[in-house]
Amino acid sequence: MLRCSMKNFESLRVPKYVQLMIRLRDQIEEGKLKPGDPLPTRERLMKEFDLSLSTVTRAISELERQGWLVSRQGSGTFVVKRTNGATETNVDSIAVGLLLPSAQPYSQELVTEIVHEANEHNIRVLVMYAPDDEEIELNNARLLFEKEINALIWFPVAPKKHVGVASLFGKNKIPVVIGEKVTDHFDAPWICVRSDYSQGMRSILEYLYELGHRKIAYVGPKGSESDFGPVLERWYTYKDFMKSNNMWNPDEWLINPSVFRDWHAHSGRMENLFRSSNAPTAVIGYDDTIALEAMKGLSALGLRIPEEVAVVGHGDYPGGQYSNPRLTTVSPCHAEYVDAIFRVLMMELAVARGENAVNSQREIVIAPRLLLRDSALAVSNMQVTG
């Protein structure tokens, strides 16, 4: 179950009816609401949690559907009796750990989608965050393990350094679904569900190419042969596309993200680049955060977006849809992503219970979608320097 303070709920933007469901389920599991006890009236719940009648009604209806509550006409709503971890409706009690980096902008949307989907399967979700620190990540994984969870959904802090968490759950035969590519060897004790990073970058490049852009800069980390995941795949897709289309790609068009994060130290060099005859007409950010920082820095140079420079990102982070102009980006399709996670998760849980089930899929790749907004124009409609 997702156990959060009110402050944490607000920061995660969890829907209010889900918040109430989680609180009521907490009270039932902790014995504050015992089997056969009447649920507080809707009016009392509305007042206590400052919620509307429709929100309270939806939460109660969902808990009834999942077998936690039962309504009796003329009497009210009551907590259902539980025997050996199951309700009267024979719904199994399954707990799944969710371990993910706290600093990632996508975390809020992922948590909301995962909680929604877990509720559909009557699965409790225990969430643990790790700042960009592998030791804290491993400690939090141990805490989840001690909670006797049935499975783990894991978004690694450092995809390459995964041995500790993987071995902890693997040796205890606890299913792990990982939301990142961490190895090319799929005899590993987990299933990988990830976005197609190469296709995402390719769709951006093809779109900009169709708009007439031939001078395209990339703001992001360089990939190396030892990398996995988005860093490597986006970088190599960018390089290969530029080369295969005979597009000039000088070193200065690969811009380290720190340039825009420490703008005062690099603004002179960026002004020389973007005011030169060989200025890029488009900039691709490794992710939306970097793309938005680039938009801010370029605007500080007096460059108009998209009239003088097009900017495109990756990730469909919340800030991009509210920026001015709104950021064109690639969406990882979170709903489809989470649906795939739970499809394989339910299969893995069935296998772990010894049911007659076989899951041969070790990697599922979700196709991203290009979201066209306002931050890119055709070169013919721009006022470019070069």
C-alpha cells in the first residue's frame, strides 16, 4: 500500500479518491477499522478529509468492488471480514514494492498510474524513493524486502550498477519488473519493460528533417560503449542519423547540459555559436528538463523560439505542456507502459505461486509517441541567421 503523509500525497499529485482509498485501507489493515465495523458516514469523511461527495463516493465504490467494504441497504457500509489474508470475496492480498529515483520528473505520473493499475488488481503498493545514491537505493530495497513483498517494480538510480538489488530479490525468487534497460543478457532474474529510446530520438530527427532542418544540435550526455538505456541509445541514434543524411555535425553542436545550468559561465560561447553563420537551427534536449533549460538560455540571448531556433525534448514532463512556447516532445506513453508492467507482473506472480503459467518474455519495448506542440517551425517559416 502506498503509505504517504498528506504532504507527500500532494507532491505526488495522487488523485484525491485514491488518497482516501489508501487511508481507509491503511486503517483496515492496522486494525483501526475492524471486520464488521461500520464505515464513517460520507458526510464525516467529507469533513475530515475536506473532500467532495463525489470523491468520497467514488473511493467507497472502488473499495466495495475490491472486496474491502460492503454496503447494506438501510444500514450503511461495513468493513468486510478477512480470513487468512483474504476477504469474503476471496481476493488475494498481494503487496508489491515500487522503488524509483526521487529526483526524476516522471516519478509523479508513474506513481499515479501504478497506483491506479494496482487498485484494479487489488494490489497494495509500498513506495520507496532513493535520491541519486546507490547505497540508499539498496538500503531501501532491503526495507521493501523485509516487508515481505510479493514482487518489485524497480526504476534504477544507476542502471549499470544493479547487482545488489538484483541479487537480493533474485536469490529469494521474488519477481522483479524493471523499468530500464540494464543489461544485454536476458538470462537475468527480471523482466525489462522500457520505452524505445532509439525510436523516440529518430522520430524527432525525422520530424525536424521534414521541416527542413539540417543544422541540429544535441544537448545531452555523450554515450559510451559501456552505457545502457537512454543515454547510449539517444546519443548513437543522433550521431548515426546525422552521418547517414550527410548533415554537418561539428563538435560544438554537441552541448553539455551544464552549459545551460551554469548559464553565466557559458553564455558568451553560446552567443558566438548561435549568432554565427553556422548556427544550429534546431536543438534537441536529452530530456524535457534540459530542453526547457535550453529554451531559457537561448531566450536570454534574445533568440525567439521557434521563430529563430526550434527546440524539442524527450519525456513529456509536466513543465513542457505549460512552457511558452509549449515544448514539442516525445511521450513514453505512461498508460501503455504501466499496463505492460502489470501484464507481466501478474504472469510472474502466477509463476511464483506455482500455477501452470509460463512467461517467456524477458523484455517488452513500448513505442513512444511524438507530441507536436509549438516549439518547432519549418525552416522556411523561420528567421535564421545562417
